[in-house]
Amino acid sequence: MNAQSFAVTVENTLNDLQNRIEVSAPEVESDLVDSVLTLLLPDDSQIIINRQEAVQQVWLACSDGPARFARQDGIWRNSQTGESLEDAVSRLLSLRLDHPVALD
């Protein structure tokens, strides 16, 4: 994937993810600027998701640890566990908010 299509794909992914979070977890404040999606949770913790162009990955950072996602068959998958980006964010939000958050 070339740099431009990677940037567009990530921006679309982050926009879609932000929209689904706003619907499924309205108590989470979200901000998307320059392909960096910042989620501020009610406990003042944050989840930050951004693109890493050099390696064509999406990186997630939070107090539970980092995760790196690469595009595989149209899905962003954790390069170590195979978990999808949506499932990872859903799992983290569910744990932090103490109620199920489904983003699929």
C-alpha cells in the first residue's frame, strides 16, 4: 500500500471508530486530530490510537500497554495476538467503563 492510500485508510478507520465509540460509549470523550484519536475516559485515563507511516501500522497506547496493528485482509490486526483493532478497543473500554462496549 502506498503512503497516500495508507493515510486515507487509517483516517477512515479512525473516523469510523470514533463514530462507533460515540454511539456505544457516550461517556468517553474523543478527539481526532491529524490521524491521532485520543479517548478520554471518565476515570481520567486515556487511550491513544495513531498511525505510524514508516511501518504502515496503527499503534494503540494506554496504561494496559501498547499494541501494534497491521492491515491483514482488510482488517487491522494486532501483530502479536491477531486481535482486531475494534475488538481491542471494545475490550479496553468494557474493562475501564465496567459495562460491555460493542464496536462491531
